[in-house]
Amino acid sequence: MAGECVPCEGPDLKKMGEEELWELINDNRHRISLGVRPCILIPYLRQARVLTEMDEDEIVSCHNLTNRSMRTSYMLDLLRTQGRNGAVALLESLMIHFPTLYTQVTGHKPSTEPSRFSGLIKYSELTEYLVRAVTGMQKELQEARREAGRMTTRCTSLESEIRQVTEQEEKSRCLQAESERMRRHLCSLQCEVTKLKDEKCDLYVRYTAAIEEKSAVTKRLHDLNLQVYQLQTELQKVQLENKLQRQGSLRRASLAKTPQLQEEVQKLRCQLMKAEQLDPAHQDILAQDLAEAIDSQVELAEQLRCYREENEQLHMEKQGLMDQKEGLSLQVQQLTLDCNMHQQKTTMIHNQLRELQAERDQAYQSRDEAQAMIARILAEKDTLRCQLVELQERAFSLQDKRSAREQQQSSEEANEGWASPGSSFDGCPNPNRRRLRRMDAINPMSLSSCQSESEDAATSSVRSRTVEPPSSDSLRKREETLHADYSFETMESDSLLDDFVFLSNMGSEDMPTPRLCSSNGSTSDSLSQTSVPPFLMRSRPKAIRISGRVVSISFQGEALLSQLVVVGGNKTGVFVHQVTEGSTAHTVGISPGAQIVEVKYEQNQKALRMVLEDSTLEEAMWALGQVTGLCHLSLRPRQDEYEALLQQLHNSEISSGDSFYVRVNMSVPAGPNTTLAVSCNNILHVTNTRPADTEDAWQASQVHPSQLLDLQSGTVPNYYRAQRLLIRAIEEMSFQTKKSLKVGRLVAQNKEKEVRIVSTGRQGRNPMWVSVEDENSADTSAPKSCVSLMPYTLVTPHYPPVCRPVLLLPTVLGRILDKKLAGWKGFQLCEPEKLNSCEHAARLQRSEILEECEQGQHHCYTLQSVEKVMKKGIHCVLPLGLDCVRRLHRADVFPIIIYIGQSARSARKLRSKLQRHGQSEEQLLACSRSEEPLLDKLPCLYHSVASDSWCDQTSLLTSLRTIIWEEQRKIVWVEPDLW
């Protein structure tokens, strides 16, 4: 739109007359009615003085104009009454706000050169209007982008939660199937144990029968031994008797008894032989039976021992299976509870969405009702205004008749030569008398309260400049103001002239001179009885409509923190919570629920200003504590948000209104009083910058790497205390001896990074702290460079929806591994593009060229080639350096940066690969040493691979693939570019 106006078709607008301009507009009336929004053009037309405030009310709020086209047509009709100025102002407003439509209507290209404007608005006012218009459009664009970003983030988080719930349900089903399989296996084992118990019982029965048989055999053997012993005893006795008888027989026997004795001896010998023959056989049988019984007993004892060992082993297995079953049951119960919890969360999220939709619909309905009520009130006001005008004209006519009658009577009594003004008035009744119009008369009762407000014209205008209705708070305040104004008017309605202002007909129409007339009948000295009857106009208080805009209040702010108590933070805003009774703040009308947007004060004869709209609670309390005299507080009424904040604080849902994420640039060990142990490059979620019972500390929580969830919470040093600790750590590292540095290098490879040197660089202000601006300073140039070490850096989360590119460092090793990694499934090497001179210049201007392969050949790696690979759903391997990271970040492409640490030992492992690519070990180590310090200047995190964690190229590539898979799941934390 900037640039000189080059006519395409059509005549010069400055040389065209009124009829020609309006004929041009009427020819394109249909196109203008369809493509123009009156609420956008009205501010410029009002400033050009071709539309009045009453015209704005009729265009915006008239209930007869039901759509935008009717409003635009009515606006054109009103502008037609203003002649050429109306047409010129309309075309200039189209040139500013609707350049395409302006070109279609006039055939000229739009331009903002001062020479292209007609001069209806002063140059300074025109510049101010253009700046406000551009600022307003930029704010609307930023708000739309922020809203789109918030909705995208919300949708991404909901999708991630749904995926997590689905994964949990899948795991739960798998565990249930595994539990069912284990239960069936346990039942089969129990059946086998039962069978073994039955076999054991059978063995016990057989063992008992064998023992009984053994007892019977032993008893039988004992009986046989006893019988043998008895037979031997009888045999010995018989032998002894036989010997005695033999001796006696030899002495006394006769020859007749000798044959009998011989027969008996023969019988005894036969019996003895039989006994001797039977005894060894029985002994052998009994000995054999005894040996068999002993062998069977040993076998049975061995079997019994084996069965006992098997039984004990089965008992142990059964106990292990029971323990495993109990563990699986506990896991199933836990997963069931987790699944139910996720289902409840999902249900709660859906309920919240439905409630938000219902609240949105209710807000829309309330807005429509408010618009209808405003239109109805304006219509009633216009009706009453018409009635008032009629009554005033009737009063004027009666007054004219009475004055004419009195002048006629006086003229009859006076001399004939005296000229009466009344007769001239009768002859010329002044048909062109001005009609009643409104003036911005301020209610005398509100003068005292208006002194405490700023000179902001937006808050004291008669009605809003926009179509949207004011908020509920402003409607309530407007209703109270109108009720007070109505009561003030009804008290003074007894006298007609007492409520009107006399406007002299002699003078400019734009600069009326009001003169009040008292109600006791005495007229003003400056008002002559012979002059033309003045116009009467209702002196009503100005209708002050306070919406969500800022109101400035000035008062003495000595010890301001003793007069006010504030709550909130950067997420919710800083609100006034309590006001001390009888203090200056209480006297000027500051009440709880007002958001503190800005504070202005004087210090050392300098006017300072601090914006607190998005500051933390700690920053706000520090800023308010600096006020020592006259101050100007800019407040915005936000009662609903304040009550919601108090409800969340009461329910312990939050501890304050602060919520932001930081990247830690130093290591802090754990300490007493729940001090959180953090390491360099950790991400913290700060939830309270002024926790209770602690000084110089923040309440923070560690963040889950893959989800936006808070983990372990505790306190960390606040910004300035951490800055002092960082400076102390750097001093300790700087003053170490060379010997300790050499020893430290040996263990530095396995030790975490202690500090990360980050400063504000060229910005001139600290993005982590409230800025103090000098209002009277005339220097509008860029701020001077100031270096300030930053222990914490603000970061924002990003959720890349597709596969992220991969960048391997150092670049010497990356060139060797890129092709190997690109050969795997799911990876592809980024290919350069050949561009002509025009394309190269255009893409270079748009910062779409990442790196050039050959200088001057236009053979480049471009952003489009990276996005083309990413759209395939695979990782793009970047054969580039660190300079491409910031260019990719500007296009919302966040690469995975992997730095492979190098040492002399690890470089020797890659000697053959380096020689094959024309590189040496010294070049690899030099490249590693030069690129490692540059990693701290990146606005994002990177992954570092230790030099001793891999042994060859294959193991290194395998570990790189695992690292890429893990990094793809993580949240990308990006900090503002501070370098």
C-alpha cells in the first residue's frame, strides 16, 4: 500500500467535482455496500467531520437497519448530504482500510502519501490515525494467531491424552489376556499336583503293606530259630541221656535188652539226621527271604525320599506361581484404576468443553440481548429527543409571539421614529434557525470524580466507537451512573430555564458559547432583551460508558504496598485484593477486583512507567514498592476473572496466578526446606514467584520430557539470587589453577555441565524482569548493548506433528554418518536444489535458503526440500551446519540436534572412515572443539552422546537411531533468540 500512486485508469480525483465524485460512487454503490464494514470507516469519517455522533448512533444501533449492507447504504446517504467533502472522505477511508475496493472504484492504486489526502484531517491527526489503525490491525492479527495457537495446543494435548488412554487400554487388555493364560496354566499345575498326591498315597499304602510283610517274615524267622534252638536242646539232652544209658547199659544191661536199645538208638539217629537235613534248608529260605525284604525296604525308602523331594519342589513352584498371580492381580487392578482415571479425565474434559460451549452460547445470547436493549434505549432516546425539540420549538414560538406582542404595545406608546428590533424580527422570522444539538456538558456532581481520571477520550466518550456492546461490568456501572444522573435531573426539573443553556446565534456553529440562566427570574447581564431569541439546549451530564478499557487514577502513593494488597500473576493478571480503610487509595475509589495494568510515578525528577499487565507477582510487588510519591495507576475492571482466581486459590487448585516455563542455565544442588535439585538445561514450571514463608525463592516443578505434566516440586532460587549464584560459580571456575583444570578435564567427559553462559546480548532489557521506561526520554533509537547473565531463560513448548529433521554434529563426523543413517528405513537425505538467479534472490530474501553447496552456483539446500521430505512422514537427514537451526525455527521446523563427543581415543576408532573421506583425526577434534561452545547459543535443547558410549560405527548408528526415536517423543522447548 506504501508507494506512489500510479493511475491505472480513471481521471484525477482532485480535479473531479461533487457530482462527478458521487456519480462514480453511485456506479459502484452495490460493490461498496457488500464489501465495506461501516464500523471500520466511521472513526475516520468522524475525524474528518463529515459524520456526527448522532449519525454514528443511527448507523450502528438503529433497529431498522437489519444488516451490514443497509447500514452501509444509509451511511452513503448521510455522506451525500455533506457534498464533495463526504465523497472525498469516503474514498480516503476506502484507500486506508479497503485498498482493493478503492482500486476497483477509482482505478488508482492506494497510497498513504500525505499529498494523496484532501486535507480534511490535519497531517498530525492523520498520522496518528494511521498509526492507530495499523496498531489495531496488528493487535487483531496477533490475537487471532494467539487464539489459533492456543486452540492448536489444546487439540494436541487432547489428542495426546486420548492416545495415552488408548495405549493404557491396550496394555490393560494384554495384561488381562496374560492373566487368563497364567490362570489356566495354574489350574493345569494344580491338577498335576493332585495326581502326584494320589500316586503318593498309593506308594504309602504299598509301603505299609511291605512293612507288614516284613514284620510277618521276621516273626516267622524268629519262630523257626526258636524251633531250631528247641530241637538242638532236645538233641543234646537225648545224646546225654543216650550216653548215660549207654554207660549204664554197658554196666547193667543184659544181653536180652541190647537189641531194643540198639533199635531206639537207631531211631534217634534217624530223627537226628532228619533234623540236621531240614535245618539248613529252612535257614537258607529264611536268609533269602530276609535279604529280599531288606532290598525291598531299601528300594521303598529311596522311592519315598524321591517322592518327598518332588513334593517339596512342587510346593515351591506352587508358592512362586501364587506370588506371581498376586503380582499380576495387583498390576491388573492398578491398570484398571488408571484406565478408569483416564476415562474420568476424558469425560471431565468433554464436560468442560460442553460447559465452555454453553457459556459461549450464553455469552452470545447476552451480547445479542444487550445489543437489542441498547438499540431499544437509543430509539426511545431519539423519540424523547424529538419530543423535546418539538416542545422547545413550541416554547420558542410562544416566546416569539409574546415578545412580538410586547414590542407592538411598546411601539404604539413610543415615538414613531424609534426602530424596534422586534418589528424587524417579525419581518424576518429567521427560517434558517439551527436545530437543537447535543453538547458535551459534564455533570457538576461528577467533576470531582473526573479529576482523578486520566484524559483518555475513549473512557469519557458519549458512546462507544465499536459495534460490540460493553461488558457486563460496564453495563452495571453505566446503569448506576444513569440512575444517578436521572435522579439529578428529576430534582432540577421544576424550572425549565434552569436546565437549559443559552447559545448565542452570533458565532460559529462549531464553537458555541454556553451562558446559564438562573431560575429565579433574573436574566444574564450579557443577554439583551432586543436580541434574537436564543436556542435552548438540555444541559445533561455526559454519558460515561466504562467497558473493559483502562481507567487511570492519580493519587499520592506513599508506601503504596501498605495501602494495597495484590494477588495474581503473569497468567491471570495482577489484581487489587484488599484496600486499607482510610488510605489514599481507598479515598480515590480503588476497590478489589481491578487489574493493575500500568503504574507511572516520578523518581529523581524523572517520569517512569512500568507495564504490569503480564508481569509476575514478584515483579508487580517490586514495582509497586518503588512508588514514593504521586503515582498514576491504570486499572481495568475484571471482576469475573478476579472471583475465578480467588475460587481457585481457595480450592488450592493453584498457589498463585503465576505460570511460566524456564530453562535452567546452572546446576543447583538440593538443600534444606524442600529446595529442588536441578541441573543445567533442565526445564522448570514456575507456579509461584512469591511463596509463603520463603524469601528469594520460587515455587517450581520439574516437567515431564514427553508430556506437559508437573513432576517433583519444590523451591528454587529466584532470578536475582540465582544470578548471584551463577556469578559466584563462574568466578570459582575462573580462578582455578591450571593443575586443577587439567585434572578436571579428565573427568569432565562423564560429568554434567555446570553452567551455561547466556546473556541478554543486544536486547538492552531483561526479558525475565519488568522494564522501567523513561517517559520524558527523547531518544527513540535502539537501546544500547548491555550484557546481563541469565540463570533462567524463558521457554515455550512446541509439539511437532510430523517427523523432525536430524542434524548430526560435529559436521566432519556428520558428513560421514549422514549417508549411512539415510540408508535405513524411515530416513532420507536432504537433496540440494538448482535455482536460477531470480528464484535464488527471491528465496534468499524470504530466508528460505538454508545453506549453499557452492558459492555463486545457486546450488542450495532450501526449506522446501526439507518440508518435502517431512510430508512423507520420515526423518530428513540434514548435511548442514549450525547456521540452519535459526532459519528452520523461523519456519516452525525444529530439528533433532545430536552432538557426538570426541576424544583422541574415539577419533582413532574412526581413522579409516576419516581417511576414506579425506579427513584426519586432528581435523575432527578441532571441529568438535570449535562447535561445542556454539551449542550453548542455540535457542533449543540438544542431545549429547559421550565419546566412550560406543565402540564402532555400527554401535554408534544403532544408538543414534534409539536417541532419535526418544527425541521425537519429547516436547521441543524453544527460548527467544537472545544472541
